[in-house]
Amino acid sequence: MSFLPTTIDFLSTKSLLVILAVVALASADMVRRWKHKQTHLLFATILGTVLSLGLIVTVRVFLQPGLQENPYAMAFAVLVVIMAWRALFGPWEVQTKATILGTFLFWITLHLYVTDDGGNHLARLIAALTALVPAVIWCRLFLRYHSERISAVLLMFFSGMLATAPILFYDALVRRGIELQFFLFRLQPESFSQASVTFVSGQLSNPGSVQNMIVSTLISFVIVGLIEELSKAWVVVHSARQLFSSIDDVLQLSIVVAIGFAFAENIINPAYFTAFVEQHLLSGRSPDIMAFLSNVLGRSVLTTMVHVVSTGVMGYFLGLSIFAAPYLEERHAHGKAYRLIAAIHRVLRLREVSIFRVQMMTTGLVSAIAIHGLFNFLVTVPDILPGNPQSFHDLFGPSSPLFLQNIPLLLLPSLLYVVGGFWLLTHLFLKKENMIERGYVVTREVLVRNEEGNA
């Protein structure tokens, strides 16, 4: 079949290893079935392989000359990709879904590695291994609050990696200038930065002024934060809803999603870990280990913590939304009244649980977007301001105290997100009402009682 990607050689050494891995999984599957244990490893491996190869073939076919310029064909390709994405998060049990996502990621990673003609295979491999170390440390750090099955942790980590796909997919459409025609309407994906500059210029006077640049930068980061946090929220709900028995569960597994997202971002973006490896280890000069480690440490701690805090806060409010009914009952039993919810209930005749659920989801998403966008804005604004100030002395001018020269502007977001973020998440984890095991959600409004009899 000529439409299959020529870059995948099923007789190559790499493919042989993959086939052996599939055979091993099939053997493990058969052994577990022989022992009368429920397993779907073989099914999951096959489905993950089919979905990954289907995506590779779809992208290859529709990016051919002629089709790429056809807005109807591109709209159809986008719909196919969305359906494949949705199938990845189907109604499978935890181990099966983790295997599907792991298999899918393996094939996509192998394809990108084989087709990468930039000659930086070694740099990407070192970058991936390096990025994996802090990701494991972060997971171990937050999993100490609440133990989870390894299959659940892997599922959420893989889900977090895949949560990067929507914004990468949108960026690919923008870079290629692709139009989408859905019969009734046409879409032209645009750069967030360019769109925000155009919008702000049309609303404010003095085009190109510092004020316009600051406002447009803030708007573009809010849009990016919106897409990233919505993507992470979506995979949290569709990956692990059946795993949640407490608010702490939702909070913790949301953090694992954030760590997986940060890991994928660190190895996908060529300006991050791969650039650190090429610049400090493989540049031809003597390796600069200290410079490499300092860049890796800064990226691993600060930016990962941004994802962890924003998505963790979103996970907390998502947990309140999921367990809205028992949580409200407990709060009412302790004399806690929600006057705004009661007022809306009286006026609109909506159920208090539904109002509370919508309020918590909205609060969580808005908080996550604000936390995420604010950080990106704080670390970028020095490059926008006149003179590109790097310290507080540069910012306030020559008349400011000289000791401010030793205080970089990045110290503010660093302390705010690392120290303040740790304090906030620890506070949420240790709240007693978050530790209560309320049971597992099996339908929209039904809870299964756990062994202690708690609903």
C-alpha cells in the first residue's frame, strides 16, 4: 500500500524489538488469562498500535501537496484526529487505558525519532533521559501524601504527556497556514501572539507602545493558559474519574498529569532540554556540566512547579465538583451555609448541587488559567520593558538602593510559585475534609460505598 509511511520499516532492528515486546505482552496476557485473572494487555497493545499508525498515516496523507491546500480535506483530517484522540480515552479500565496510551506514545516517539533529519538523535535521547529524572522525583514527592497503584500513576503521567497534543496540533496548523472549511463556516487558525497584538492595537491608541505590548502579551498568555489547563482538565476527567474516592485523589492525580505535561514539554520544545544538551554537552567544546545542570535544575523546578500548582488548584476544585453532593451534605450538617448558592436556587429553581458543581469547576479553571498566565507574564515582562531590566535596581532606576542590583526580577515569581506553591498544595493535602474517603463515582450522581461504609 503506497500510502503507508515509508519511514516505518517493519523489518528493521527497532521494529523487531517492538514485535518482540508485543509478543511478550501477548504472552503475559495469556498467562494472566490462564490464571483466571482479568486482563486486556493484548487488546490494549493492538488498539494503541492501530491508533498511532492511523494518526501517522492520516498526517502523511493529508499533508501531501494539493490536499494541504484543500480546506475541506483538512477539516476532515482534523475530525479524524479528534476521533482518534477521543478513542484513546475510551471506557477502559485503568491498566488497559495505561497500556493503550503507553503503546500510542511509544509508536509516535519512535516515528518522530526515526524521521528526525536534524541529526540531533543523541541530544534528544539525552534530553529525554535527563527530563525523566526530575519527573520521577516530583511524582515521588507528591505521591507520599497518598499511595496509588503504579498503573494509575502511569495512566495519569501518560495522559499528561498527551495533554500537550492540542496546543501542538493547533501550532502546526498555524505554521502551515492551513484553513478549515466545515461547510457552514470557515476557520483560519491564527497565532495567539499576533491575534492579541491585532486586537489590542485596535482597542488602544499608540500602536507599538509599551502599554500595547504588555497588554497583548498578557492576553496571549491567558489564551495559552486556557488551552493548556482545559486540556489537562479534560484528560484528568476522562482518564481517572473511576479512581477518585476523595478530593485528595483528584488533587494528587491532577498533579501527576501536570508533571507528565511538563516532562513532555521539556523534551518536545527544542529550546529547552535538547538545547541545553546541544549547547553545553555536545557543542564540540569541553562539556560544561555546571551550566547544563543549572539550566536543567531551573527548568525542572520553576516551570514544573508552575504546572503543578496551577493544575493542582484546578484538581482541588474539580474534586469539590465531583463530590459536590456528599460535600454539601457534610458542610450543611456542620452549619455551613452557602448564601449565594441558596439565592440562585430560590430564583432559578436549580439544584444546589448543580450550582455548586458549576461554581467549583469555573473557579478551578479560572484560578488555574490565572496562575499559569501570570507566571508566563512575570518572566516575560522584563524583555518587554524599555532597557530589558534584569534586576530590581535596573527596574527602579539609578536612584534605587545598590543592593537591589543583586536581586533578579525572576526571584519574585520563583519565590511566589515554588515556596508559595508548596505551602498552598501542602495546605490542601492536609485539609481534613479532603482526606475523607467518600467512595467511587460510577454514574453522574451515584457513589459506591467503600469498605468503611462511607458514601
